[in-house]
Amino acid sequence: MAYKGNQVSVILLAAGSGTRMKAGKNKLLLPINGIPILYRTLHRLDKIQLIDSIILVCKTSEKEQVENLISDYGEVSKIKGIIPGGKERSDSVNCGLEKVRSLQANGFVMTHDGARPFITESLVNCLIESVDEESISIPSIKVVETVRRQEPDGSTAVVDRQHLFTVQTPQVFHVKQIQPCFLDDDKRKLNLTDEASYFEASGKKVIMVNGETWNLKLTTPEDVTSAEILLHRYEELKLSGLEN
């Protein structure tokens, strides 16, 4: 087991605009069953035993609103900082990594999307158990539907899905990889879509574990409807003591 008492910090990314939600505001502030998406994610992370601390990355203009949200819905004891994010996702990740590095000399760090409110302890445990000091561990879901690729001329072709996966967060790696994989000058110039891509760019190993279908990222209004259905069906996804 990779954990062996090491500290585990989470960088929770909440600085995006969420334009595809068409809500007119940060989608993470939208309620599901009366509780904002962001608070759901925070609360679940706060209750996961292996997690020691949470660094919340948000827009400077929304920091007060986020602080009020936490005050209104209940303390999140593991939050060790609420810091401003950057223009792109990669910038926000780097802001969080700088903060973690200043607080933590050893152990592991996880990056997680604030818009994935159904993170579970079992998934976190699986990721931590599979990773080592030289690799990154990520959750993935095997593609089961037929996939087509459109060519420049407008024609289409079926893509072999046998080796295709969709990727989720959290993504977990050792603190000592922060500098070489993300903060060195050549890596700062990159703008990749997830942390595993930075490990690949550094020639390091990416380990995939089985993701969870309910660990969906809430991106569109239809996703919110899906989240409501999941809450209705799976009692364990509800926040204990906060909703029926």
C-alpha cells in the first residue's frame, strides 16, 4: 500500500466558468436537492479518512461567496486554504500545487474537480493504494458505446473502442513530482487537459484504476438531472445528516 501514513492533500478546483451549464453564474454554486454542488464535494472529501487537508482553488471574486456558503451549510474542517485560481485549468492546478508544496514536504496530492460531487472513499482508497512515488494514478471508465470519428472531408469512420477509456478525477501523485512535472519552466508552458498528461510529457507512468459511473462531472443542465436521479436511487450518495 502506497499510503503508509503519508499525508494526503486534495486540490479542489472550483475556479471555472461553467458556461455549458448556462446558469448565469458559477455552476458549483447551483443547488442539487437544496445543497450547492461545491459544498457537496467539499463535505464528501472532508469525511474521507485518508484525506488530511483540502486546498480550495476558486475565483478571487467568488471567495467571499464560497466562504459564506461553507458558513451556511457547515464547517469543512480539513480546508487549509482558499486561494485564487488562474485563467486556465492548468494555472489553477499550479496555484494549488504551489500551496501544497509550501505546506507539505512528503506524501501525496490529489487534484479533483469541484463539479464531481459524488466522490467516494472507496475510489480514493483504490487510487492511493495503486500509486507510487514515480507515477500518477487516475480513475477511468471503459468506453462501451460505438465511437465515430469525423474526417475533414465530412466522412466518418468507426473507432476501435477496445482500448478507449474516459478519464475522471481525482488524480493522485507524490508531492516530490510537483516540481519536475508541473512547475519547471518547460512544463509551465504546457496547457494540458489533465494531470496525467503532464506525467506522460515527463516520461512517467500513468496507472489507471476502475472509475465509478456515479463520479460524473456536472457540466450541463442534463447532468444536474442525472445527479438528482442518482441521489434518489443511491442513499449512500446523500450527505448524512443534511438531507433526507
